[in-house]
Amino acid sequence: MKATGVVRRIDELGRIVIPKEIRRTLKIKEGTPLEIYSGDDGELLLKKYSPVLEISSVAGEVAQSIADGTKYCVLVTNMEKVIAASGKDKTKYINRPIDSQIDKLIKARQSQIVSLFDANSLLFDIDIKNFVISPILTEGDVYGSIIIFGDLSMGETERLLAKSFSNYLAKQIG
């Protein structure tokens, strides 16, 4: 932990303001859940809370089950990075941050088949043109996604598969 040099006072309602520069650097947006920890020496630690990260072992099992049954690659993300992967080259995806376009697809709150025909790659700056993405939604909040991709075109079957497993993970969260 490093000091920022910023000091804030608690207001009469018990609130403190996290400076804009720190929020921007740490990608903390309005509505971002933060978990509060207290230390033995009176320190407080705020940490971004990710319920999907809390169930990462289950997410890994889900990704592996889909990959075993279909031979596709499967990623499970929270709202910041890939937390579980299976299939070909899975190690290169773990902890990889999601890009802004994937973020937009997740926040669209719909299971989607994405097929790109231009020269630009969409998925994590890797040459993947066809994939299915399904958000993990619980009580109206979006916590992450399941992404399925492979060499073949994605269709309605793959979309429904991703949606079913994202619903399963949502139930595990809460």
C-alpha cells in the first residue's frame, strides 16, 4: 500500500470523497461497489468488490465444462478482467483486462452473437471475429460475462449455452 498524500475529512453524514484523479486512475465509477477492510492499527482499506471473483473456482469449472463439451474457448470475466478461461491458449487470457468494446457489450445486458467482418479484432486485441457474449446479471446489476469463441461461426445454440451458464453463475452470486 502506498500513500497518496491526499487527506479528506469525514462530513456530518459520515461520508468521505475519493478524489477524481484517484477514481480515474483506479477506474472507480459511480455505482462501483467497494468493500471496506479495517486493520489492527486503525487503517481502513477500500477494495473494489467483485462477486464474480468471489466465485472464481465455480466460474473456472463452468468454463471448463463448456469447453469440454463443445471444444470452444470460454472466458468468464468480471467488469475489469478475465477471471477464468478454458480451451486453447487459456493461460494467455487470465487476468487480461477487458477492453471498452467488451465493456459496452456486457453493459448492453443481452446475450449476443458478435460477428465481425472487418479487419479489426474486437476481443482483447486478438484476431477473434466471431464470439458469443452473455452478461452475468443479478438483481438488475451486471457483474461480468461469459464469452464463448472458436474457429467456427457462433449461432443461436452457442448464445443460449452462454446465457444458461451466465444465469447459473448469477444464481451462485446471489
